[in-house]
Amino acid sequence: MKLLHTADLHLGKIVSGVSMLEDQAYILNQITEIIKKEQVDGIIVAGDLYDRSVPPASAVLLLNDIFYEWNVTLGLPIFAISGNHDSAERLQFGSAWYEKSGLYLAGKMTDPIPKVSFQDAEIWLVPFHEPATVRKIFQDETVRTYEEAMQKITDTIRARADQTKTQILVGHAFVSGGIPSDSERSLAIGNVDRVSTKCFADFDYVALGHLHHPHAITHPTIHYSGSPLKYSFSESKDKKSVRIVTLQEKNCDVREVFLKPMRDMRIVSGSLEELTTTILDKKEDYLQVKLTDAHALLDPMGQLRKFYPNILHLERVRHQMETDRDVKFEDLMKKEDVALFDQFFEFANGQKMTAAQREKMELVFKEAREGGQG
Ligand SMILES: [Mn+2]
């Protein structure tokens, strides 16, 4: 059995005021091509289908169209759950009869956890949940943490699972040791949102969503597919992909198929002059520009946007003065005026004064000392 695993589509997402919808439609079509080429038997979408609980109509239409394409046109089952960005109730709409068509969509947490028997596997759909929800639904007052909630869920699954079948869990959670990026919304303050890998010990493949890096964790059976697109500059070095999982009884073989975005998201640096004279390749990309200029600039964003229309973020590289040495006030007082100013200048501009600037400052200090006598 061969499955495609993706997650964290975040349809309708806006990054720095720019809608990602066109990029999302483009990447979903690329996933469709992979589905056809790889001839998979089913598709897993592990949560965060939308970016927010009330997504824009355009995002709803996009998901409608792509699910129709995969499920009806290509005739493939879809195993999908809600993530922490989705509205569990809204995603639940239609689930009971979509499954007649092989679209298995678990929005709300329920007891029992929905199980889909598919070929020689049992696929368990565990939507995103807070501990309080699990405590209430499973009527277990001892459930206090995310770890206890996931443990409770997997215990109930274990009790119902037919271990002669391949066991697959689809979930949306933060596994301990996972590397987060800047585009996930924290599930809770601090580290209390973590669940350990031991919750998933009995599964042959765990298809996760939530963390957006494709290699947020390294584990033989537990995988984050990562988001299909970069949604923050902290992901600029990611190579986004989908997972192709081939399961033979209890053995899983996991492979990455890389995606090529319409516009990449990357960080570039240079002076304003460099960036506006030697024009970089792929200037339509989403850019974070780090300007290295030390002096004042007139409308750098306006100048850069003439060449790079999709700059999302612009910043000046600020050279930090070394802070590892302790500077005592008494020592500072011993310094000559010009030496003291030199230090300040370097702190503010990231470079030392030129000889000419230094000469001018010496003159200024001299005049100040002589105070009107000159
Ligand atoms: Mn997400």
C-alpha cells in the first residue's frame, strides 16, 4: 500500500499582508501530479487544512476543488483531520456522508476515535485536541496534560486495534524534541504542549502535522511531512516536500518527493546599490532583505520594490558592538573624547570612523573645549 502524506496546508494564509492563495493553488496542483505519477492508493492530510477557523471563501473553494480532484476525479480516499488552526466543528460538516465517497474527514474529537479499514491497514484519525476536550469526551478526570491526553487516546486505540493489520495514526501534535518554526501557533505556553514518542509506540506509521519543518523530528516510524510551502523566513532553508509511504504489513518505507514553489521564500543581503544594480535571479520570490548600508537611505523599500515586487520584510543589518568585555565606567572616563566618540560611532554604524571623519571630530572637540574662544 502506498500513501501520500502531507499536512499544514494553511489555505488562506496571509504572510506580511500578502495572500499565499495563488502559491497554494500552484503547489496543490503539483501534489496532484505527484499523486498521479506515484500512483498512490490514498492521501493523508494531517491537519491545518485552513489557516484560521473562519477561512476566506477563496480558501474554502480551493480546498473543495482539490479534494474533488483527488477524491472524485482520481477516485482516491483522503484521510484528513483538523489541526489547531482549523475549526473542528466547521470541518466536521458533511463528514458523515463524505465518507461514502472515501473522504474521511475527522474535525471534532469523538469517542470512539474514527477508524478506517483500508486494504490491510487500520487508519486512526486523531484530530487536534486540547487536554480538556479529551478529559470531557473520554470522561477521565486524570487527563491534565497533552501527553496524558494523547496517551489516553492511543490506549483506547490499542484496545480496539487488530494488531495483525498495519497500524497507521494520523495526528496533529507537538512531539517532544521536534524543531518548531515561526509559522506555527503555539498550542500552549511553555513546553506543556509536548507529547512523547512513546505514545505512538505501537503504530507502524504515524503521519503528523503541526511542525512545519520537513525534518522536525528524526524517527523511523513517526514523521512530520512539514508544510508544502514556506510560511516564515525561519523556514527559508527548508526543502519542502511530501512523503511517499510504502507499507508492507508492518514495514514502512518513507521517501520524500520535493516540491518546487511558484515563488520561493528566501533571505538576501547586500547594500542598496548592489541590490539595485546587479539584479538577483528569481526577483519575484518572497524576500527578506537585509541591507548592509551603514549610512542613511532615502526610501530603500520604494527603490527595492521597483526590482523585487514581493519583498515581505526589510531590515538594516545592525552591527553589534562586542559586549563580551566588561566596560567599566571609570575606564570610560579615562578615555579621550575622540576615542569615546569613536566607540559610540562604531556602535551606531557598525564601522570605525574614516580618517577624515576622525579629523573633523577632533576639530569639533577642540572647538568645544576652547568654548567660544576661537
Ligand atoms: Mn500548522
